Amino acid sequence: MTDARSSDIQPAVQAKVPALEQLYELSPTANATSRAKIAALYSHKSAPHWNHPAGDRLTHEDVARLSAFASEFAGARGARKPYPGERILAWAQSRIAATPLFRGRVGEGIDLARCWTELPTTTREDIASHAEQLVPDDVPLERMIIYRTAGATGHALLVPQDALAVACYLPLLDFALARYGVNTRFAPDDTACFLVGSQRHTVTYPTVMSGWAGAGFAKLNLFADEWPDAKAREEYFNHFAPRILTGDPLSFADMLEAGIGGQPKALVSTAVAMSSALKARLQVTYGCPVIDWYSLTETGPLGYACPLGHGYHWLPHDVHLETLDETGNVTTATTGRGEITVTGGRNPYIPLLRYRTGDWGRIDFDACPCGDPMPRLLDLEGRAPVRFRVGGSGRHGWIGTQDVATVLRRYPLVQHSFEQASDGACALIYRALAGASWSRGDLEAELRALLNQNVALREDAELGRRGAVDKVIPYVSKLMEE
């Protein structure tokens, strides 16, 4: 549902206007009240132009498992140590044995407790290049759903997912919201949440959330062309009055400028770093907390901002976090920042074994004055929001990184850096997937149409492979810096 750094989870294939019956079919546990909620969101006179059928796909058995996960999560959070506990070690042992990529890299008979820091790491490139080798032998493939990361802060990935694993976001979000005094006990006729975007193109749909008692949910695009008329956005928000709004800072800034948003009880900010000035304006305007949320599509939620401002609290109970320097050595809160590295999680199709996220910070295992016993991520290097100016002028003279990502993800690029210079000129440096067949001319033409100007393309086969001196920043705008 919500996703940081990689923004909201987006299905890999976009479709035409969905039929209402399609939406019902994708929410198999929805009762009559929840179906009526879907219909109301879908058919309201001010509704946007929907373009994708979506739903949580949960069965009644999944809902029971989700409830069990929520209970386990509530009882399993507590103080952690810098090294993985027995649960994580047992999980890692089973996934190494079942997963082709891990078997080849790690081998068998390894004493994980003794050799943990010697285990090889995995990266986004492993998912981009050979995700099929990360799918364990013992998982039921008929449940697999392919999601695409939004690509707002790095190159988009195709990530195998499971509907129940995605639904497990909700208990984690419930906990974070409760820490800010926000109630998430919903009824089926409530509107729980709007996920707000502001892009040229993104998927939009209405649905309900089984994990929130079948309450309403919609993924929306604020871009004016997606709505029936100038007043429709404000009317839609005011009519349904979602209790929670999630989105990235640029979307919230556009929402603020347009004077829409209803009366939410909380704003959950995902994907990239939010400035303190914007957060203050949002809090004053909407009269509710603005909660920073750290999550990636590959990992799920990892942290939420401490209510007292002491970094991000490690959120899920079933992952182990560590920070590694460029050479793979573990760093500590006192020795310096390292790359946040994740083991564990709920996604059965992409087990995470020392997965390097590309994000940097420190982990403090000491107790926090706010009362949450879980460790904190400090000095988390949030990725600043970036926009690019389109050649020429006009109402839509700027676009966001997700619009560029929509083009780039159609091509087999493993890594990239897209930059707009202070004079407005644009350039793309990229590393392509070895052996892939694609047209550089087509990519050039799509970028030219999007930016209304030529974009210089340069291939660099070693991009991202040069260690600390080659930390790739996927999107840079010198215009915004000025």
C-alpha cells in the first residue's frame, strides 16, 4: 500500500478503465457493505479517471493469517542486539538451502552464528539481473504477483510479491499511527486511506482493505487532467474524508497548493525526504501529525519516525538490520554510518539475505526516551525530492522523477543517473543489462517527448561498480538546487 524510497507499489502492467465487476473480483473477502464502498468510490460524480483494476486479493484464510501476524508483531517487538537472533538465523538457514542464488554463493553446512559477517550480500542488481534465482524452490508459484517499484529514487525493479505479505503492511502502519495517537479501527463504510500521487502518468484505482475491516482505499493522481473538472479533486476528498493520506512530499506539496485534502487524522510521508518547512506547513494546514515512513518495495516497511524526533524506530519484528561500509564491514552507531542491510521479511518470493538497500545511516541499540524499545536508525540519508523542468513553459512545466522512471523502466537498465543542468540541458548515464535487446533510439525518442528537448545518452558499463567513489545518485536537478 504505502512504500518509501521506491514510493507506492505499482503493478507491472497498466490497463484501461476497469469495470466495477473486476474490482469486486480482486477483493474476494468484500461483503455487501465493502462492495458498496468500492462502487461509491468508483462511481462518484467527481471521481477521477480510473485506469487500473486492483484489490488486495486476500482470501478469508489470508485474513486469518493477517490477524495472526498482527498478534505476533504486537508481542514480538523489543530490544535487539547488533547480531541476528535465533529466529533470523533459523530463517536464513532454511532460505539458503531452498534458494538457488544463496546455495551457489553460500554453500551448505555454514555455521551462520559464527560466520554471519562473512556471508555475501545481495543488492538491487541481483533482483534486476536474475530475480528467478532468488525465488525459493519450496514456494507455491500460483500466488505470485509481479510488482514494479515506482523508480522514483532508483531504477525500477520487477519484484515478485505475495498478497498476504503486502497486507502485512497494515499492522505495521497501525502501530506507527497509534504511536501518534491516530485510531485505525475502521468500519466497512469508512474511507480509510487515499494514496496520493502527482505525476503525468500513474495507475489509479478504488478498492477496499480486508485488513482494515473492508474500509475504502483509493490510489489517486492529483494531475488535473485525471479529473472531470477543476473542482472535482476537492469535492472528492471532502465527500469521502479519508482518515489517512499517504504520499510523497511533492504530492503533498501539490495537494497543499491546490487547497485539497479534506480533514485527515494523519499524513504518512513516503519515498523521499521531506523538508522541515513543508512538514510544518502541512501540520498547520491539516491540523494533524505528519509521519515519516521508511520502506522499500523489496523490503516492506522498515522504520517510522520517532514521535520525539530521535531518528526512525526499527519497525518489524521479523527482520534483522545492520549497517555495512563500502568493504562490507559492519559499522556501529559510534564508528560511523553504513549502508542499511536487511535480512528476513515476509515476502516468500524474494527472501532477503544481507540485502543492501542503497540507503545509509547508523543503528543505535540504546533505549529511546519515547518508550519504543526497538533500535533507531539515525542520520538516515533521505533522498531529496527532485523535479525537472520541461522545455518551454506552461502550467505543467515541471515533472517528477516518477515520470522519468515510467519511461526508463521500459528498458533493461540496471543502473542510471539522470541529470538536468542549471541551463536546463538533460543527460542520462546508464548501465544496461548485459545481453538484453533494446533500442537506444526508442529511449531517446521517449525522453525527448517527455522533456520536450533532446536528452544526451551515455552508456557506462562500470556505473556503480567503482566502490565508494562511484555512489550513483539516480536523479539530480541543478535547477532545483539553485
